Amino acid sequence: MNYMFKQTTSIVCIFFLSFNAWGFTNINQAYPDPGLKPNRVVAIQLLAMQQNGASDYGIEVTFRFASPQNKLQTGPLSNFIMLVKNISYSPLLNHLDANYLEIKVEGNKAIQDVIITTSKGYRKGFRFLLSIQQGKQFKNCWMTDAVIPFEIKEA
């Protein structure tokens, strides 16, 4: 029986370590890459916003993963920073945690809904719309086309 307990503990520890390794990324090295799946792109963006500081480096990392079409809509990084800091998107900054709902991928489009717990402790939803880029610069990279906030109905 003691042996079985050790075996179970090892499995739990391996799962826990794998989850932590997946959950923590060095955002300094994060750039669009064809090897990144759409849910991973969203996870990097959320981690960057969670770690955002006075220099707005987290927002800058998030901007790296905005699709060229998204950047046409939002403008340069300075505009993107102001957009993220507005009332609709500011809950993403320094949020406490994120719950990823099931991703929907159809062809070259993906939708990832995420429910975050804000730094003030309330929950808010965000829908990430992503697509695989066909342009020369980011060919075959998943990038974010839009993020749509939505309210969570608390029971």
C-alpha cells in the first residue's frame, strides 16, 4: 500500500510540474512562430498582460501577436497601449488568473474564450479571435485579430 501511495504521488507531481512548465513562459522571448498553436498564443498574451508593469512591456509583447489586420485597426503600439488601458480591456492587466474554455478551431480561424479574475477579484470574459496569417512576414503563424470582452453572469 505504501508503494501505491508513492506511485500516485509521483504521477501527481509530474502532472503538476508539466502544468507549471506550460503555464510559465519567458515573455521576453515570445514572438509569433508557426509552431505556436492558437491557445498558446492566447496564453502568451494573457501572461504578458498579467505581468505588465510601468514600462508597459506586457502590452508590447501582446502587440507582437496582434495580426497585421488588427494593427491596421488599432494603430501603432502607442495607440494599442491606450486601447488596452481603457475600461473595456484594463481588467486584463495584472489579472490574478485565467480559466481557458474549450477552443474552437475551424480551418484557419480559431476562437478562444477565457474568463479571468481581475486584480480586484471579479470575473470577466474575453473572446480571442485568431487566424493563421498568409502574409510573407508571419506566414503560417496564429495571430490575434480581435479581442471581445463579455460579461460573466454570476450565480
